[in-house]
Amino acid sequence: MRATPSKLICATVLIAILTSTLLYAQDSTITLSGTVTDSSGKVISNAKVTVKSAATGQTVETQSDADGHYVVSNLSAGDYDVTASAEGIGSVAAKATIAAGTPLTLTLTLTQVQAPEAPAENLPNAPAPNKTEPSLEDLGFTKSETQANAQEQALLDKRTRMLKIHQRMGLITAAPLIATVITSLGAGGKNESSASRDLHVALGALTGDLYGITAYYAIRAPRIKGTPKKGPIRFHEAMAWIHGPGMILTPILGAIAFNQKNNGEKVHGIAQAHGPVAIVTAGAFGAALLSVSLKF
């Protein structure tokens, strides 16, 4: 039995329909699968996975299982945007191209998303960000007043150290000075032994030596220009003009009196001023010492 042309046409159309249906069914079975992990490689469960077709904009969503696996089926060939995210862990975005009849495996690694820094609040009275704060020069200070002077600072440090030694040596000198004044009471007269005079002279010599050291640190301490001298310091220096010459004159007069006594003579002439000068000197020294030791 010979087939008519109409029957051949119908058969051809039927075959074409069946072929396209089979091809569509084959494309519909394409799957995208993989694993969701964090940056350390640990699998992430319950992560949200979104697959979006670049051609149609159609979106499919799924979640990863307890082992971090996800599967999206019934996809057609084409390009896709794939995203995954998990709260508190991070997110990731990737692109995937699926070929006809070929399943695709894609591992999605989540990375921590850094939150953008909040913009600084512009307070009503706050200066503009690009405006600098006023400098000390803008307020009327010169550069010499606002910048440290290393040389002057070194001089100031040296002066402080030397004056501290001066003060300590002054306290040390006060002990033999008091002993010298006490022994002077037994160093005069006709019947006193030479031992009393020798002790008085020895203590006087020790006092003179310590006083010289004390005075050295005060005289050699650097002077700082423009440093004002206030009440106690001014009084201390005024007393120095009294006990300084007295410390020179007292041993000279004492040596004259010592020789007169050793010769059996009565202290006479200028040597008689030895006692009064020594007392005034000791008083001025004590007043100078107290002026920088006590606050008044």
C-alpha cells in the first residue's frame, strides 16, 4: 500500500514534535549542585542558595542540607548568577554556565562581609572635616614660645641637678658648723687646754672645706635668662652675701687668735672680732638654709 503525500506530511510533523519534546525533556533534567563552605572549608548547613537565569531573569531558591550540599534541578542550558549566604557567616556570588545535557558542580565558599563605616555625624558646631584647627601661632604665640629649646632645657636640667647638690651639701655643712660654734665656748680664756682649741680649729677647717664645696655648686650652676627669682630664693642669695665673706674672714681671724692663745697672750686687736663674725656668719648661713627648706 503506497503512502499518500498527506500522510507523509503528517508523519514528518509528528516526528519533529516528538524530537523537540525529547530535546526539551533532556534540557529540563540539567542540574546544578555543589557544597556550601566557609573560608576554612567547613560545610555550612541551611545556607540560602539562589540561582538566577541571565537570559530570562527567572529565579530558583533552595537551601543546603546538613552536609552543606545543595541541588537545583530542571535548569535549561545558559548563563546563571548564583549567590549563597548564611547569617553571621558571610555570602558569595558566582557565575555559572550550564551546557545542554551536562550537570554542573559548583562549590560556594562564603566570606565575611565587612560592614561599611558609618559616616561621621556633622554636628551643628563641628568644624568642617577639611578645615584644620587653629594653631598656637594663630592665637598670638611666636615660634620661639611654642617650640622647645633643647639647649635651654639641658641648661635647666644641669642647674637643677647642681642646686640639689648645693642644698644637700648645705645641710651636711650645718652639722660641723654647729659643732664649731659649740666648741668655741671652751677654746678661749687662759686656763683652757690646747686640745679644746685644736678641736675647735679642726671642726672649723672641716666646716670651711664643706662650705667651699657647697658654694661651688651654687656658683657654677648655669644661669637661665629670663627666670624670675622669688621671695625665698632672693632672701637665700641675700644671706649668701653675708655668710660668704664671713666664711672667709672667720678662719683668718681664728688663725690670728689661735696663735695669740698658743703664745700665752690674751686675744687682742682684730682677732677679738673672730667670735662676733663667726656668730653672724653662722646665723646668716642658718637663715639661708631655712629659707629654701621651709615654705613661707
